[in-house]
Amino acid sequence: MSMRLRTAALALILLAGLPDVVAACPVCFDPREENRLAFIATTAFLSLLPLGMVAGAGLWLRRRVRTLDARELDRLDAESEGPDGSAS
């Protein structure tokens, strides 16, 4: 039996025999409902926060571009009018 196969077999036996040791997070398996709900709420918040920040930055950028475009159009309209306010 190769060393790699023995290591894989030992890891499989340990994973099957000791599920509490290999639990990813002790909070996930906490029997108290309030701790579990706090964990879920924190997870949701930390998952949605970056998405909200990206969306907010996108909306700000969109508004900024529209404002600059409107200013540019106003400037071009003012330049196309003659000094007396009539179109040239």
C-alpha cells in the first residue's frame, strides 16, 4: 500500500470517526437558538455589505457622469448661441 493511499485512508477514518473535531465552526453547531441566529444575521450582513458598497459606488458614478454630461451640454449650448443670446 502506497504512502499516499495510507494517508488518505487515515484521513477518511479520522473524518468519519471524529465529526465534532472536524466541524468547520463551533457556532454553526451551537444548540442555542440565539447564537445560531446571531451567526446567520452576521453572515448575511457581511455577505450583503460588499454588494451594497459596489452598488452604491456604481450609482454614485452614474449620477456623476450624468451631471458632467449635463454641464457639458449646457456649455456647448451656451457656446453655440451668439453673444446676444441668439443662435448662430
